[in-house]
Amino acid sequence: MLDEPSRKLPRTDIAEKLSVSKSCVIEKKMDIIEGSIGDGEANAKVDWKLCPATGVHSKWWNHFMKFNPIHHKGYKDKAACILCFEEHAYTRGTVALKSGNTSGLKRHFQTHHRSEFDKTQDTNRKVGVTAQQSVAIGHFFPNKQQEHYLGIQDIKNQFKLAAASWMVQEAVPLSMIEAPTFRKLFEPFNRKSSDITRVGRGAIREQIMTMGRYAWAATQIEMKGREVSWTTDHWTGPNDETYSTVTAHFVTETWVLDSCCLDFKVFKGSTSGEAIYEDIQNVLSQFQDDATIVLDTIGITDTTGNMGKLGQFCRENGRRHGYCTDHNFHRNAIKAFNREYHLYVNYFSDFFVS
């Protein structure tokens, strides 16, 4: 249970306070954190009091702070992620510490702040497969000529790449890689399969992220010098998350109409037309330099209300906006046939009832 602070302190920027002060505070209506706050208290205004960790050497503490033990007595073995708390994501940003081990801090940063995590890594570190390795799954089944130069680790790297590709393509849960029945499938093909397939879900997740970085680099190359129109869409998945995508459409040098996905993510925050407009500009700005897109000509969206607002912001900022032809046909069809459709349904309803 959090103790109510004796006095209210002003809101401060956590990142600045990390280097210049011994404490900082965030004012925000409290989110529930691991059941520490009851439902009745969830809306109480609470001042988070955080302080830099002392006597620590791990680089991951540069991105986390400790809870003030006087004001937050139940949080001695927890750390606060600076980036999460700046976004008011208090539940997600509260990370448990196990026996002083910082693996949980690294895992949180790697999972929730991937771009920042990559900046902390050695840029010279080799990831993925080497230039000498083929991406073919056939390496799992070595022939006599291959056996003399392909070691277990080489084949294991190929297995991770193939397994990650399969899981992405078929939407397979990462936990499958650790299932004994899945690993047993490979026993007839390689006598050392138990060593090769001993791969955890963490390694597969990292392989997928590496593939994502390769895909991003390939997209940058593909979009070089393009003049594009773009489409965007937002929708809510069965997990109640809001998804967003931005796709560029262009004509190639050989006069072929082509497209390329520029952005696909879970969309955080408001889905107002203004927020969507700002997000799209952020996405396009990553390609609008001398090496990539030279011009985005028009944006096409569906006919929902927030997309109409998006179009307004586009026009006010000198950009063109249009509505999807299929969506317009659909709306016209509804208006044209709506009355007849209901008469049809009512007629046959009465017929079957009678």
C-alpha cells in the first residue's frame, strides 16, 4: 500500500532529474500496480517519488530508478522504468528485482523499448547468419559433403532462422519452440537434434527482431527515390489492441504498380484524426531525405469520421487526401438499397412466421 505523501511536490522531468537530483516525482491519477492499489483507490492522486539507484554498476540502471522507500514501502524490490513512467505506463514500468539481478531490467528494456535497447548494444556485434551461411533449412539435414564443415552451432543457427520464419509466417506462439513434442519431430532427421533444437523462446524473439531490422534496411533501399501515394488504416484486433499501418504505393522504373508497407504497429494513445495525422507524418519523415522518398503525393483512407478529420489536417497542411473508391461504393450501395433491403427482410420474416 502506498503512503499518501505529506506534501505535494511539483511535476518534474525524470530524465533530467536522474542526473542532477537525488529524487523526483510524477503526479498522475494512479494506475493499479500489481494489486498494490485497490479498485477504490485507483483514482486517487498520488505523487510518485523516485530516486536514482546508488552503488550499482550495471548499465541498465541508467534507464531505471528506485522507489523512495519512505513513501513507497512495498516497492523495495522493484524498479521504475524512466521511459514507461514518462508515458504514464506505471503498471508496465514497474519491474521486479530478483536478488539484485538486473536481467529483468534488461528484458523489460529489450521488450518494451526496442529502439533504445538497440542503441545500447555494440554496433559491431554480428547478428543473424553470416555471409558464408545459407538460409536453407536443408542444412538441418546435412549430406556427406556438408558434414565435414558444418558444425552443430552452424546448423543450430539455421534452425533458429527457419523456426523464426515459420512462426512469423504461420502466427505460431513462441512457446512452441520449447515444446518437447515439437523438438521430437526432428529426431529422425539428425542424431544430434536434441542439441540443435535446444532453443528458447527468447532466442527466437531476438531472431525475429533481427529479421525485422533486416526488413527495415531493405525497405529503406526499396523506397529510395520513390514518389508515392500512401494508404493508412486503423482497426481493433480480438485482443482489444488498436493496430495501425501505413503503406506506400508507387510506379517502378518499368511502369509496374507496386506497394511497400512502411509501418505496422500497435497504436498507442488517441485515434483522433489529428493524432493519426501526426503519426503518419512521423512515419513518412523517416523516409523523406535525400536517400529515400522524394515526395508523397496523396493519402487515401476509408470513410470513417476520424479519417475525415485526418483529411482535413492533410489539406490544411498542403497535402492531398482522398477516400477509398471501394468504401465510397459501399456507402452509396447502403444508401441506395437500405430501404429495399429492410422491406425484403420484413417481408420474408412475416412469411416464415406465418
